[in-house]
Amino acid sequence: MNRPTDYMDFDEVVVGRLVAGRHPGEPIRAADAGEATRRPARQGYSDGQIAVRLGFRRRSVIRIRARLDIPAALTPNDNQMTRAHDAPARPRAKG
């Protein structure tokens, strides 16, 4: 019988190696992949950058983020400081 995955039950050593770019020669667990995705996302890496760093496919990173409610990294032109300061100059959308 399959148990539901506990995403908080990750192996710190495996996650540390993944984030450092040292890929294990064996399949990794879902909890380890989730935490390894969460850390660079928290630092502002894009999905593509995370995928290259962890050795995953970009689509896999997107799925992991969606499953664990990890927010996407903001692009340099899409941060809160920019939005706060350029909002009055933006034309209003019609409708």
C-alpha cells in the first residue's frame, strides 16, 4: 500500500548535494526534490535556472512548485519596488 508523501521528511544531505550541483546516481525521493526546488526558488532563481542546477527538466520544476505551492521567482522587472513606483504612470486598462 502506498503512503502519501510527507514533503517535510527530506534528507538534508541529499538536498544539500542537489543544490550544490552534485547529482546522485540513484533516483531521488519526492520530498528531497521538493526541498531542493524550494531553496533556490526562495533565493529568486527562475524555473529554468533551478532545473539546470538540479538536473531536472524545467517542466518537473514547474510541477513541483505547483504541487507544493512554491511561488515562482519574480523577474528583475517584476518586483514589488518596481510595481509600487511605476503604478501611477501605467495607463488604465479599458473595460
